[in-house]
Amino acid sequence: MGIVIPLILISICCLVIWRAGDGFMTASEYVGRNLSDGVRGATINAVASSMPEVFTSLFFLFIMKDAEGFSGGIGTTAGSAIFNSMVIPAVAVLAVIGIGLTKRVRVSKKVMLRDGLSLLIAELIFIVLISGSLLDWYHGLLLMLVYVVYIVYMFWSMDKSQREEMLEESHVSEEDFELSDEVKQKPFIIGLLTLDLERVFIGKNKINDRNAWMLLIAATLSIAAVCYLLVLACEWIGHETYEVPFLGTFHGLGIPVMFVALILASAASSFPDTIISIKDAQRGQYDDAISNALGSNIFDICFALGFPLFIFTLAYGPIPMSQEMVDLSSELRFLLWLLTALVLIIFITGGYIGRLKAAILLVLYLLFVLYVVGRGSGNEFAQMIADWLVSVVRWFSIS
């Protein structure tokens, strides 16, 4: 019963994040309708899909108020990045193959190399920045600046004609924004009970600035509320014992919260991305389904972790990191880099992804989960791998 309550709570959080995420995406796309595709994708869409990671990292820091809270944020963003790179592309590919749309999905090597190498560079900077015994506001600021540089690079990597065409096609009229008939016809009470925020705030009306902003605020508050509960659930699982109001005291697993966040918080916060990528793939937008997963990882690593760190250290001062916590974060950061490099090689080899590559990605993620479980339970083999990862980082004088 000790971990059943947190697991039920995490499952509920998944559903609410998914439903509220749909409303957030609709509202944010309308609010940013006059931005160019490239700028909108790197800002509005990235924020929309990664809002759960931002709030989860923020609450980990502000609830626990120490290095362990920051490690929970690292676990969430790094775990989400690994989930996005392995599970989302694999599930999206298997979904379209399963319904007979195609036998294998072709991917653009140029897009994969652009997003993949950018992600590897961002993770390398992440390794170097978050490596000392003290974390301060400028660490968070520098991480956010890396994301700004990425946006500028994305824009200027296009040739002049592409930029001009993108800017000319960026203006969208309000008439071009129409909700589906299914949303319009759904009764208000059903929309409320199923957390269909689009039906609640827009319904049969045309979307406009007023109801779009109301929808955006409601979706943001909903995501924030369940991310707070998600952090509490992860904290309960990590503790030896925890107390639930009105229900009593229960036993947790007694493991570092970072390991819990690596699997549970990251998967819960990535649930909306999974649904979006499956829908993109089923519409034939294969590059979007796969490259968006890689692109959003840069936002997760740089902004979803950098912003909470920046805000927290401005409010409460620097965060001291014990040697144990430095080693834990070093292990995870280097493992993230290695797995990203491996996934990128899988993506660009052959120029397509079929059943075999999708299965390999899922097996790799399963091995990652087993490794995290082994680390949490004190398995000797997992500890040997962890020691090697930390030793490599130390050899490069990064930690």
C-alpha cells in the first residue's frame, strides 16, 4: 500500500496533464498565430509541450529547497529527454506501421543531425555548467542563454529565401482557427467532467483573444496544480516513511528522489508529447513526430531546468552540493549524453526507422529503467556502471 497511493496519484496526474496540455496547445497556437513557424516552434510549441517539466522542476526545488530538490529537477528533465528520444519515436513509428500507413518511416538526416548535434552540444554545456559544489543564479541564466542561442541558430541556419517565405506565411487570420465539430458539439457538463478545457472556455463560440487567454491561464493553472501533486508523489515514494493527510503514515522505498523522478516524473510529464507525436505520425508528418521529440529536449535541458534554478537561487541564494550529490548528477549527465549519441546514430543510420529500430529503442529504454531500478536498490552491477560514469567525468576534470 506504501507506493500504491503515489502511483495512483501519478496516474491521475498523467491524465490531467494530457487533457490540460491539449487546451494549452490550442490557446498558445492561437496567441502565437502571427509568429513565423520557426520562431513559434522554438518558443510557443516548446513551452506548450514542456510546461509539465518546467513546473515539476520548479516544485521540486521550492518544496524540498535543497540539492536533493535540484536533483529531482535534473531527474525529471534528463529522464524526460531520454523518454522523448527513445520511447516517443518508437511508439509513433509502431503506431503508423501498426495501422498499415507505411512499413517504415523515412527521416531527414539533415534534420536529425541538426537537432541531434545541437542537443549533444547543449548537454555537453549542461555537463560543464552543473558540475561544481555550489549552484548559483548564473548557472540557470547561462543554461537559458544556450536555448536563446539555439533559437537564433535555427533561424539563421535557413537561407534568405526560406526566411522570407517563412515570414510571409506567418500571418494567420482568426477565421483560420476553427475548433473541431467534436469539440463544439460536446455538452458543457461533459467537457467539464472530462477536463476538455476547449469546450469549457470556447465551446460553440469562435476562438478570440479573450477566450484564448482564459483557456491558456486555466490550462497553465491545471498543469501547475497536478505537477505539484506529481512532485509530492515522487517525494513520498523516495522517503522511508511519509504521511498522507487523513489517511495516516505509509512506507516508501527510501531511495534518492532523483531515481524516482528519472522514471515516474519524467514519463508523466512526457505523456502529452507522446500523444502529439503519435497524431503527427498518423497524419504523415514523420519528421515532425521524431525531430520534435529531439528539439523539445533542448528546451527541457536548458530552460525547464535553468529557469527554476535561476528563480530559486535569486530568492534563496546558492545551493550547496554534497560530493554524493555531485557524483549522482555527474553520473546522470554523462549517461544522458551517451544515450543521446547512441540514439542519434540509430536515427541517421540507413535514413529510416522501421520495426527493428523501434524495438531497439524500446529495449534501450527498458535497460535504462532496469539500470535506474538497480541503482535505487543498491545493485552491485549498476553501481559498477555508475562508478565508471563518474570516473570518466572526473577524468575530464568536469566534476
